Amino acid sequence: MTSLVGLSLEELTATKVDTVYAASKYEQKTTEAPSSVSIITQDEIQRYGHRTLADVLQSVQGFHVSNDRNYAFLGARGISLGDFNSRVLLLVDGHRVNNNLTDGAFIDTAFLLDVDLIDRVEIIRGPGTTVAIEASTNLVDWQLWLRRTRATASLASLTRTPPTTRCVSTAAHKCHELRLCILK
Amino acid sequence: MIFHGHFTTPLCEPAGREAGRGMKTLCLTIFFLLTAVNLIARPGEYEVKAAFLFNFARFVEWPAKALVRNGDPIVIGIVGDDPFGDALLQIAKEQTAQGRKIEIRYYKADEDCSASHLLFLSRSVAAQTEEILQRLQGRPILTVSEKEGFVRQGGVIEFALVEKTVRFDINATIAMQVGLKVSSKLLAVARSVINSS
């Protein structure tokens, strides 16, 4: 702490900081969040060499990923339901990116974006008790935050893709977040 | 040393192995040291912002009417939830700015906070920013916030995160209007300075 005070103004402006969730536009205290939240940062993704969202999720306690060599399927708390991840709400920058056909979330290489573009993944598990009562209300929520510059770069590549991805491109032009949600 | 060990006669081998082992230990030690250096946590965003607040207190001159007596402390007010935790309190305890002690006070959004010199408007009162600024209009208070567009709204300093570094914008016009003298040192490192005069 005292070392920071000793720094010159120039040094202070050059100091890289660990940003907190509160620095984003959407603010919520973790104590007020409806469920437990796991956060995976870009640094971790780089350090562990995760190449797909499935890799990222596999590294999180309570999640497991299976693969039929076509798609990757996400399970939580030891249960995977055998559907196309349609109980997972995937939000990129606050925009839903589950596909229109099966309502499924692509977490493997079919996912819209390169994981290098992800600033952070937030995994919000749904309330555990409701699993027993009503499985469909168990919410898992992920959020990916994109850097502004990188988001702009991805916008260029996204405009060439089919219209199902347009929600991402509209998000990329203004905010610097990418956000994913899972409904389980 | 390792290679020397490998190419010597069998008689010499134990000594060579020994040297190899020593080398291995050394390499491992260096590796762990480097990793440790790599893993040293970056300072938190609000630790750096607290250090900036302290620097603002050092590099802004308040008019004589705001600091009447010699022993008067520079009061840093936090409106709304305090994001700094111990970081700012520790600075206040250990440091002085312009030969004056630093005092931290906490306010709610609707409280009268005009007795402070530097006022940080926390994110939790972002919605009331305009109202608070209006109440303080014309007073020699250095208002600081993280809200986007704060300097254009009539605030003096706005924090911004750029590529994981903390930067700030200054509205020099407002500062001058209310009688604050912002040091050129601050102006020099600011990301942008609004100066309409």
C-alpha cells in the first residue's frame, strides 16, 4: 500500500490493476447476487490455455463437459440432461446467443467467438434447491466481457456471418462487455 | 558442468551427477522464483484509485477560505458506498498532503457534504450525481467520480479504466470557476483536460 503512495503520478497511471466486477456497467454486490458466482478471467484462460468455452467450463467446480464428437454438452452438479444445452442461458454482452433452432448454447468450437476475445466468464449457478423442485428454473448465468478494441475487431468478422449472430454485433459496437447466461 | 559430468570416465561420474543435481536444484529454484514474481498480485483497482485521491489532495490548491487555519485537515468525503476499504484509511493515517493531515468522512447521498475538500461520488450514488453536483455548485470542492461523462456534467475529475490502468479526465474550467488550482503535474498526466477558456 505504502509503495503505491510512493509512486510518481506517471508511474501510477502506468500501473496495471486488477479490475473488479463493480467496474463494469452492470453493478451488483456478490452478496446480493441470487446465487454463487464463479469468475474466470482472461488471464486464467491464457495461463491454462483454454481453447473453447467447454474447456473453460470443464475447469469449474461442479461442471462437466461431455462430447459426442459433434457437440460438447454441459452438465452441472453431476447431472447432464441429454439435451442440446438448451437449459443453459448463454449471454454475450447481455445478449442471448442460444440458437434459434434448438435453443441450445454452443460451448465448443461452434461458439461464436474465439475465447481469446473473452475478458471474463461469469458463471452464475441457479439456486440448488430448485433443482429438485423444478429443474427448468435452475439458472446458470455466464457473462463474458470483451475489451472494447477487440470487440470492434470481432464486429468486423461477425458482420459476414449469418443473421443469427447479429445480436452480438449490435452489442459489440457500444459496450465493452460480452455476456453469457445458462438456463438449466 | 552437466556436460562435463557426462563425458568423463565412469570413475568421475558420481561427481558429475552431483554437479548435475546441484544445477537442477538451481534451475528449479530460479524457475520458482520467476513464477513467484509472475504471480505477485497486481494492486487492486481501488488501491490505485485511493493513491490517486491522495495525489489529488497533494496537487490541488484550495482557496484560503476553504482551509482557514494552518492546522485544518484536508477532508476527503466519500458519498455512498465506500469502495476503498482500508486503502484510503491507511493513507489518511500515515500521510500528509501540503503539510496537512487527511481526514476521511462518509456521507449518504442526501446528506450535506459541503464541508469536505475532495469529494468522491461512489458508484452507488451515480443516479443522484446531478443533484449532488447542483447542491455543491460554486463551492471549492474537488469532485471525483467514476461515472462516465462526469466531467461534462460539471464534475472536476473523472476516473476511467484504460487497458487495465487507472486514468482520469479533468475539467479545468469548473476547477477554476470554483477557485481550485490544479497543478500542472496533474494536468500533464490526465487523459484529457476540458478547458474552455
